[in-house]
Amino acid sequence: MSDNTQPQLLHLVIGGELTDLRGTTFKDLSQVETVGYYPNYASAFAAWKAKAQQTVDNAHMRYFIVHLHRLLDPSQDTKPAN
């Protein structure tokens, strides 16, 4: 059973080896790892941090947090309006 007191803000953590450290192009898309889907940023960040620390010796390996909730509902903005 899930905790419905907090809104679900779906996040995805993925990673793989990049072709260039200045960009976000993966070397081989078939090797991109899906770490998992998470209901909030805090749990996604914890997963991202753990995977990033495991691959610290490979400078071209990068992991990313994708804010899926923003893609699913673009009107949902987590930043306050100016």
C-alpha cells in the first residue's frame, strides 16, 4: 500500500557511458542502464548517488535523474512563479 499523503512526483534514474564529457550523448544506447523509477526526488537522488559512487573510476560514466512528472504533466511546475 502506498503513502498518499505526499503527491507522487515520478523520477527515473538512468546512466551510461558518454561519448564526450561536455555533453549528454551516450556511447551505446543499448548499454544505457535503467536504475529505477522513484516516487520522489529524495529517493531518486539516493539511487543516483549510490550508482555514481560505484562508477567513480570511469570518468565517462554518468547517471541522470529524469523528472518524469514534468513530462507527464508539463503544467505541473515545482518552482514558484515570479
